Amino acid sequence: MTEITGRIAAVVVGLIAVVLAIACAVQFLELRSAHSDFVTAQQKAQADDQSIGTLRSQLATSQADLAAAASGVQACSASVTNAASEAFAVRAAAAAAQAKAATQAQSYQHQIDALSQRLQDPSNHSETCDAAFDRLRGAL
């Protein structure tokens, strides 16, 4: 019986060795797959970090561009406000000049009307008319 027990024990030890070998092979393959997944995840994380760095750089550039554009808009707005106030002043000056021109035109028209009446008056002499024309020329 010792021989049979020894053989059974040897078979059991052999089976256990085979099962352990298969388990080790399966564990090795799973470990290899996990290592491959880990390396892939590390590479993806590194690429993501580079992408994040690029995006941060682009964001900083965009913020600088936005600040420059906002400064330009403020300068442009101030320029437009200044131009509008200058235009208002020019319009006011033009209106004043137009009113002055209208007043002068009315004054000249009165002088012309008075001169015309003097010219049409039969009692006027030619010397008086010439003097009136000279006064009108001097006024204009």
C-alpha cells in the first residue's frame, strides 16, 4: 500500500503542479495585459498633459488678444466720443455762422433796397448815386 499511496501522492503532486503551472501562466498573461494597459494609460495621460499645456498656452494667448482688443475698443470709443463732441461743436459753429450770414444778407438787402430807391428817385443826381455805390461796395 505504501507504493500505491506514494504513486497517488505523486499523481496528486503532479496534478497540483500542472494546476499551479496553468494558474501561473494565466496570471502571467493577465499581468502582461495589465502592464500593457498601464503603459497605454501612461502614454495617454502624457499626451493629455501635453494637450492641456497647449490649451493653457492658447488660452493665455487668447486672453492677451482679448485684452488688446478691449483696449482698442476703449480707445476707439473715446475717439468716437471725441469726434462726436467735435462734430457737435462744428454744427453749432456752422449754425452760428449761418445765422450771422443770414443777418448780414438781410442787412445787405436793406442797403441794396435803399440804394435802389435812391436810384429810382428822379431827384437824384449822378454824383449821389456814385457815392451810394461806393458806400455799398465799402460795406460789402
